[in-house]
Amino acid sequence: MTTRIFCLNTQRKEAATEDAVTLSLKELMPDEGGDIVVFSGAEADISVVTDDPVTAEGIAEGYVTRAGHNVSGFAYCRFAGGITMYYPRAHLLCVEEDETETQVA
């Protein structure tokens, strides 16, 4: 099993690792369209842990989520499970893969 850790880094030079908030993609509640929006008010870095690979990424153009959030100009990444996460371009997205497999005897 490959676990991917997606980090939304606020680019603050003084940001420390202990300031990071870690979330599981399975625990996040997308809107009816499968969208999750991270707003720039977050001061801590955000890590999202999932087994789903990213299937698409880019910059949203002229898009409003079903929850009514205008995410035009936001960066996004779409996961294989159908969830799309939108976040301000001021954040950096980095992907870490932990390919540790657990073996059962």
C-alpha cells in the first residue's frame, strides 16, 4: 500500500513543523459535487493523508462549487476517489509517498 501525504505549505518562513495540521482525506466532507475548499485564512500548514493518487491538477478558471464558493484562480488537485481539493495559490502543494507495506505472518 502506498500512502501519499499532500502538504499545503503556507510559505511562511517562520512556519514550524509543529504548526502543521494533519487530516485524512477520508475524514473530510466534500460538498455535493465532491469539492473541498481550503481558504487562505489558515495560518498553519495542512497535510492531507490518503491512499488515492492525484489524477489531475491545475488552476481553476471560472468555477463555482456546488456549495457556492467561487474558486476561480485557486489551485486544485483531483484525487482518484473523485474528490477535488481547491486551495489558494499562495500555498505550495508537495507530495510525499510512504511505500511502507505491512506484512502479516
